[in-house]
Amino acid sequence: MQVKKNPKVDLNRNRGLYFVIGLTVVLFLTWRALEYKSYPTDTITLDIAQAVDDLKEDVPVTEIIKTTPPPPPPAAPEVIEVVEDTEEIEETIIESTETSQESVIEEVMDVDDVEVGEEEEDIVVPFAVIENVPIYPGCENAKGNDERKACFQKMIQAHIVKEFTYPESALELGIKGKVFVQFMINSKGVVESIRTRGPDKLLEKEAHRIIASLPNMTPGMQRGKSVKVPYSIPINFMIQ
């Protein structure tokens, strides 16, 4: 006779379910162990203050300064003498400066007797349009205004070449360039109002010195009257 097992008593029937439940419990416990956090406990120290009844305190010794009392005020005089003002005061009389109808006015000097001086205005006429250009010394024999202009410019160039000296400081530094010079020949033939514009102060100073050494000239004439004449010329500083 073959023995038959009861299926309800078979232990291997729910083995897989038990394995899953056990694995789940193990994983849950592992997860909680990893997530567990511990914090250090703070040590609380209590300081106990002891009160002492017997406190000794050193009291500073103060010194009382004795000051002398102020002197008493002077006593008032018993009798007050009244001095009489016997001097006479002269009163200052201020006379009125207004004129009345009865006052006589002195005769006024005739206006024609007053001499009025005429101030001469300095007229400036450009070099290119002036009737008679300034005459440079040595150009007196030139005929006509055009010949005088040509002689003037020629003599100016000759003067610049004669007086030209290259500044040593500018030569050492290699400074070169063109300096534009403008000056005025006044109504007396004297050179004035020299203005320079160039690449360096050293070159401008030398150009100013050259033009300032120009001789006195015969002033330019416009309608028979001496006038101021401006003139400009470039001076080229070159290093060869």
C-alpha cells in the first residue's frame, strides 16, 4: 500500500514565500541601520557663583581744598560831587548846497574853447593787400610795390639763414619739424607781437630769437598813413 502525503502538511509548498519575507525583513533592517544617525551629547557645565557677604572696598581719601573768600567790594562814597559843565560847545552849521532863484550862476566856458585830442587808432593792413609794404633795410632802391615785396621776402630769408642756429638739446634728442612764426611790423617799423607754433618748445624759442633780431624797417603805408602790417613765415628745422 502506497503512503500518500497530505498537501496541507507539506513544508516545501510555501518555501518561496518565506524566503521573500525573510529577504524583505533583512533589507529593511539593513536600510534602517544605514539611515540611523547619532548625535553627540552636549556636556552642560554649570558654574556656581558663590556670594560673599564680607566685601572690603578701599574708599579713596579726598582732600578738601580751602579757598580764600573774595575781598569785599569797595564802599560807596558818602558824598557825591556833581561837576558842572561850564565849557561852551560850538555848534556846526551845515549850509544847504541847493541853489535858489536869486543866486547868480557863473558863465560857462564856451565849448569851442575846449581842445579835443584825437586818438590815433592803429590800423592793421595785411601784407598782401597793403599799398606800400614795409621796406626792409637794403630794399630802398626797389621800384614799385611788387619789387619791394620780393626784396622784403628775400631779405627775411637771408636773415633767417644768417641767424639760424640749431639748438644743441633739440639736436641731441633728434627733434625736428616746422615752426610757424607770425609777427607784426608796427606803425614805427619795429617788430612786435611774435607768436610761434611748432613741434617743440626748443624750436619755438629759437625761431622767436631769430625773428626778434630783425632790424627796424620803414613802416608800411596805407593811404598815406603808416599802419601795422602782420607777416607770417615758416622756419623748417631739419637734421641731415
